[in-house]
Amino acid sequence: MLQWSLRLPGVYANLVNILNTPKQADGSPRRPPLCVQVSITDTGIGLPLPIQEKIFAPFYQYGNLLNAKPAGAGLGLTIAKYYAELHGGTLSVASKGEGQGSQFRLTLPLHDQCL
């Protein structure tokens, strides 16, 4: 297994940078048994359920693309999820819908029995 600790700052930075309106982004490290969990919550535009299922796809972008210039190439979440999975972890998103903000959760194992 690669040293996930070397990639963790990049994954965390990607999540914080990708949030469309991080008015109150909050990173809360948690430690369930045998794994590390980091949740990042914002009060931004939120994500409808159909978008939550697509958000990790390469080049996928969500938001008002007609009136706003995209901030990136649409690869940040794809890369972050790839690194999480490469190290035996997960990256997920939850949102109650548009205007309700989003929560991204990164879970990485400390031991093989974590997930």
C-alpha cells in the first residue's frame, strides 16, 4: 500500500477547492475504529440526487455553467476519489438538495479491517 498520508493533504485540498461556495466549510477529522474519517461540509448550492450520482465522473461539472466560467477541468473529485480508493478508502457525497449545501466524506483505513 502506498503512503496515503502523503496524498491526504492533496485530497483534502481538492475537496475544499471544489466546493462552489464554501461559506462555512468545516473539516472535522474523526476516528472510528480502525479508520480515519474526514467530513467537509459547506452551505453552497447543494446537489440534487441525480447529480450526486454523477459528481465523481471525469470532466463532470455542476452549477450555472451558462452564467459562470467553470473553475477547473472537472477532474478534482475524480482524482480525489481515485486516490481514496487506491488506498482502500472511500469518498462520498451527501446533500439534501439544491440550496442545502453538501457534505463530502473521506474514509481511509488504518488497518485492513476498517471498511
